[in-house]
Amino acid sequence: MTNPIAERIANHYSELTEGNRRLADYLLVNPDKILMLSTNEIAEACAVSKASVSRFIRKLGYQDHGALRSELLDERDKGTPMALSNEAIGDFSSEIRALEALLENLNESDVESITGAIAGSKGVKIIGYRNSYPVAMHFRQQLIQARPSRSSTSTGSNHRRGSGVHF
């Protein structure tokens, strides 16, 4: 799998300084960090200055960190696969284990109690941010079908920032 920054780094790698190579190596191994960390946090992780990170990003052809993030977000929104870091793979494994543990410990009476509380409530607030936004919207649709007498109000729709829905 590839991403736009990996291609740009590959094109410039031979001419990078030692500090820029640390940045390049870090971002190649952790491409998801570009979306999550600030310029200052990336600088700290690579033991370089914030100005070095900014210059490195400009050297790759981006106006600034925001422009780089925007391109990567656009690629993600298109469904373009990005390389996963070992940390992300470990996170996925951890999430799978947590879901398996939930399934093992969840009993029918708990499910009935939860669904009864939702069905009998005056309102349900659902909040989804970033990657959990589509899951929240799916749950919203399920509640609309299960609770037809209820109306829904969305308090936002930007999937990058998040949304709250009240029933």
C-alpha cells in the first residue's frame, strides 16, 4: 500500500539531510501520525525543530502541514488505502480482543436490559467523531427504524469534526 507522501519522500530521499531522513523514516513507518499529530509533536518525536518539520513538508511540495493533512484526508475519503504502521496493527488486534471479550461476557439479560432502557427513554444522544461518525449514523438509522414515533435532530454533519444526534 502506498500514499502520496511516501511517493514524494522516495523522490527526495537521496538529497535529504540527516534530520530530514529521521522525519522521512518516522513518517514512512507511521503515516497515520501525520493526521493525528501537530507539527510540534512530530518534531519532538523525531528530535528536530518545528521549523525543520515545516521546511521538510515544504521540500516535499506542500504549502504547510495543513495542506499535507488535507491531501491525506482527501485520499482517505476516496478510499485510497494507506500503509498501516505496526502500532496501528497492534491497535486493531487489541480492539478485536476487546470485542471478543465483550461477546464472551455479554449475556441475554444484559442485552434485554439495554434495549429496554433505550426503547423506553425520552431521548437518546449519539455522538460520533472522525472514524466513529459513520457508526453513529448507522446506529441513528437503526434507532429511527426501531423507534418510529421519535424524531431526530442532527447537530452537525461534518464527518471530520463529528456530529451529535438526539432522538
